[in-house]
Amino acid sequence: MTVHDAHSVCIPPVASAADDADPQPLPSAPLYRAIHAARRALSDADVDPADLDAIIYVVQRRQVPLRWQSARVACALGAREDVAAFDVPGTRAAWGMTMALRTPGESVRRVLVIEAEGTGRPSASLISD
């Protein structure tokens, strides 16, 4: 098993919409940070987003209503439509789910685990064979 970790060092500014255009909602800070950390991890590992089997987004507190940040990250990355996407409460649960998904005989080979909701730097870890 190989683990590639990446920490987003710098997040480029979001371009603002033109005054005459319909205003587009800006992404939430944690989501924006998560997307950049995920892109960095995939780039560092030289893995295409279409090759991901699962994306796990670590949430720090209960989401009511559910935000499905993992699906938003998958869409932003250009992952396959059938990629498994989970929002999981806490790092320990995320790693437990990762190991459960990667059981022998299963087709899951590449899992991206993302943490971006804390006060520290966002991180993304690609777990692959």
C-alpha cells in the first residue's frame, strides 16, 4: 500500500464575477481548500481523478442538513460519475472506512481522504496499491 500526502501551501484567490454577469456563489472556504489539497495530492502521485475509486471527506461536526462535500470535491476534480463519495465524521472513522473499502478481493484500489474543516492546513491523502 502506498500513501501520498499533500498539504496545500497556498490557495489562489477566487476570481470574482464581472459586475454585469449573474453573481456566482463563492465556494465555502473548507470546500475550496479541500479541492486544492486534493488536486495537489493527485498531481504529486501522478494519478488522474478518473482513476479514483472513492473519496472520503472528513467532517469535524455533524452536518444538518447534509452537505455532501465529498460529492462536491468529486465533481470539481472531474472524477467518474460512479466514484463512491462519503462524508465521514472524524479522522479515525475515515481511516477505518478506507481500510474497509480496500479489503482483499474488492475492486477499490485508490481512495482519496481529505481533511479541510479544521483550523490547520488542509490535507489530502491518496491511498493506493
